[in-house]
Amino acid sequence: MSSFSKILVANRGEIAWRVMRTAKAMGYRTVAVYSDADKDAPHVAVADEAIRIGPPPVGESYLDIDRILDAARQTGADAIHPGYGFLSENERFGAACEQMGLVFIGPPADAIAAMGNKAAAKRRMIEAGVPCVPGYQGADQGDAALEHEARKIGLPVMVKAAAGGGGRGMRLVEREEQLGEAIRTARTEAESAFGSGELILEKAVVDGRHVEIQVFADSHGNVLHLGERDCSVQRRHQKVIEEAPSPAVDASLRERMGAAAVAAARAVGYRGAGTVEFLLGSDGAFYFLEMNTRLQVEHPVTEAITGLDLVEWQIRVARGEVLPLSQAEVRLDGHAIEVRLYAEDPYAGFLPQTGRVDVWRPAGGPGVRVDHGMAEGLAISPFYDPMIAKVIAHGATREEARTRLIRALRETVVLGPTTNRHFLIRLLEHPAFAAGQATTAFIGRYFPGEALTPPEVSDRHWRLAASLLWHEAAKRYPPAFRGWRNSNPEPTPVRLAVGNTERILAIAASDPAPPTVPFHVDGHQIIVDLDAHTVRFEDRTYMPPASASAGGDGKLRAPMDGRIVAVKVAPGEAVAKGQTLIVLEAMKIQHQLKAPLDARVESVSVQEGQQVGNRTVLVTMAADAPAA
């Protein structure tokens, strides 16, 4: 048996806070680590101790093994929980913890290594008899060899980073002419995200489902599974909605998939919590994709239907205890669905958003759980993943869980950066999702990027914003002077704008007070949340009229903080509308920034490798000089 009393959580945000809740409930003291960007974060405040580990960049803080181990040494922590992401699947970190005499609350380092590389893991699974997707995981990593193997497999094919996950370094190739560029960009992204450009190829299973099995193993030879999760609703291969159990899995299929997942765990001598991911075809055939050797983001849906605390199980296994249940004793109760609430704009290419969260009120109520690491006044940083929270609903039936989750999202208030909340509600309300028919093609089929337009700003939004601004001003200035005339008071004109749309609304003192809705006034802007649609208005009442050329100045600006990884134009060059000019990397995703019009480049203000801030001018074009 392993004995420890103080757990350092080598992570940040909601998962750090979530791990600490269980650790504290079990009687352990907890240590938080933080970068300069996170010094005021809630996970720092709730820990018994907290220690700085460096500046905001992850390579100098949360991914720096030496800094994490030094933090454990300084605080006297004798165990480390890695959470998910960051160092959670780094075998060097696990081994270093063991060498230092720390208990690593995770799998053995050799099990992490065995499953950490997709190519090696797939070869291991084939040997163990676990069904795998046809593909290529060979040593020849040249572009020509990969293109040749992809043609042998047959399109469509997936190009995937061998060393990572989370959708990074992953491309779907459906046409021959996409192949070369997909290989090159996947390799570049993989090198940036995981430090390895090794790729594998897999046959793309059209209209499949992404179904994963939660496994647990102890150090006494016991391995079991806790049912499946359906994570088919994805965007850019990143999960958006997760649910348990899967609408496509019956008891017989669950037994077969569970047995395959247990066999996969046994094949690598696994210990602790892990997830074996499968692709489930419409014909009922399933194929191994990868094994995540850590706790998953979506573990709360499994906790909801099993009534178990998976972090508690992790700690008990790390102490050397036998698993608390046998396979026969595992029971699944009801249905649970989780969504990831992100600071991103679904109606602008899902661009990550940064900035201060001015108002944060998570939902509550029966069957609702919100895991987050947020507080009012905190900023969404460009250095980390922009997830704000996970919103989970549990019900006796799938429909009860779905409707509870929609209600919870409508009642969640987050004002500041743009979020995907409205988009999530649209997904949950779609008839195909409601019927349990969503596959990995769901978002691409029903919400394609070119057709994904924001909801119209309603007349109620405009009127409400103007009224709220008027009443807020009335609190600061004597209302008798607003709209004063030497006869009767007249309505006050309030001029508002959303983007390039501007309206003037007349508000009178005799008008009824505006209804109570979430809003926030920030200088010359007001954010209004009405019917789950959050709109940011600019108050132009005392500003000069907007020029006709607003928004058409020929300048390409950075849509967020990030690093320039490619400059594809030079001064004097003619460009066409939609042509990629700059590639910007932010939050480990590469964004293609395209020309907004046919033009000629006048100047390029940045160079490769340069870090830029949001709204920085990158390229200036002559709008009146169309490309030849």
C-alpha cells in the first residue's frame, strides 16, 4: 500500500478545482500550481497551498516537469494528480515522479508510453486481437510515402498526429488534391502541439459514431469497465457534446466493446483510469482508435449514471487498494449529457475569444452539474484552452437529460467574451440529436460553416439595450435634464450599433422600466442576454456618425492573440478575395487568415515567429486595386 497525505494537482482551471474537491473530501491536503496568468484563479484560492511555477506560456509553467517537481519538493507534497491535458500523458513526467519518490495518481509510465504513440499503440492492439481501423502506422514518414499509403488505403482517409489527440494535427482528406497540404499542415501542427511530427493514416469511417469505454484497473490484476460514452458530436475532431450511455449501444454491444476495452488495458499492464476510444460503424462493427491514459474531460457523465466518483477511485487505486466494485456490481442509472461551454464565436469560424468575464452565474437545479474554474473579473487568456465550463445534466431518460441541459444553458449567464452557448442550444434542439441519431458528421451536415449564420438581433434586443442604457444613465444623472424641453419632456434619442448596423431609438421617461435580464455596461458598450442570445451593442449616442468606409479599410487584423507561423504574401503582390495571407497559431490551432477582398498588398507588418496581439494590423491592402 502507498501512503501519502498531500496531493499537488499539476493542472489548472476546472479540472484542478474538481480534483481538489474530492481530495479534500477524502482528508488530503492539496497544493495548487499556477502561472502568472492564473494567480487569481479559483483553483489557487481553494487549495490549502499554492505555488507559482512560471510565466504564462505552458512550456515555461504547466509543461515544465522540473518546475512542477520543484513545486512538490518545496511544498512537501508526496503525491501528484496530473488532471487531463498538459503532462497527464507524459511518460517522462510519470517516471520522474516515481524516481523522486512521489506517488503518481495515474497509470505506470510504461503504460503511458505504450499508448501515447498512436502508431505503436495500434500495432500493440492488433497483436492483442483488438479490432483496429485499417490504415498505416509505419516508420517511413516522408510526404511521398504517406501519400502513397493514403492512396492504397483509399479516400476518404484521416491524417492524424501519432503523438497526440484533441483534434490537433488531424485532417480529413476527401479529395486527392487535398492530400499533400493535409499531410504538411497536420505535421506542422503536431510538431507545435506535441513536439513530434510523426503521423499515422486511417481509413475514414463515414457516418460513424465516436464511442469510448471508461476502464479502470488496480494493481491486483483487476480490470473492469464503467460503460460507454458517445462523443460523436465533434467539430474539427474536438468533442462538443458527450453523453452516457450511447443511444446506439445496446447491452450486447456494450458487453463486446467493454470486453475489447478491458483487453486493451490488460495488454499494456494498465492501472488507474483510462479511456479506450472506438469508431462505431452503422453496421455495428467497431474499431480501436486510441487509448487516453488519463481522466477524460467528459468523465462527469459516467459519474452521473454510475453514482461513482472517478477521482476517488483514482486515489484509492494509487494507494494500492482493490477496485471498489466488480464488473457484475456496476450499475448504469438513467442518462447524462455534457456540453463544453467555450469562449469562441461559432458565427465567425469558431475563433477563440479572449478578455475579461464581467458576469458569471452558472446554472443550478435538479440534475444539473457545472464544473468550472471561472469567477467574475477573470480573463480568458490566449495562452490556454478557452473552455469556460462543462455543463452536465442527468435524468431518468435521455429526453429528460436533454431538456434539463437546454434549460441549464438558457439559465447560465456569462457576459464578456463571446461564447458558443447559443450554438450549443441549437445543437441540442436539433431533431436529429433529439432522436439520438447524431454521428461524427452531425455538425458538418446540419451546421456547415458556410451556412452557419448568427441569429438576427431582434427588435426586442435593440429596444431593451437602449432602455437599459437610458435607465443606467438616469441613475447617474438627474433624469429631469434628459430630453428636457421648455414645454414637455421629449423622448431621448439613443444611437446604437452592432457591427456595421446602426439604429436610433427614442426612449422617454414615461416608458415602462425594462424587464430584468442579464446585462453589463462596459464604457460605451452594453452586453444584453435575451432568449439565450447575447449581443454586444456600441453606444454611439454621443459619437460622430460612422464613416461609410468603416470595416472596409483594406487592413487584415489578427482576430486574437497568437503567433505568426506563416506569411504567404509580399508587398506589391496581387491577391484574390479568400486567399490565405497569414497563418496565425493560437491555443495550439492554426488559423488561415484570408484576404477580405480582391486587392494589391501595400505592406506586410509582421514576420514568421512574431507574437501579436488581438486586432494587430498584419497586412495592408489597396482596396481600390483589384487583382489582375
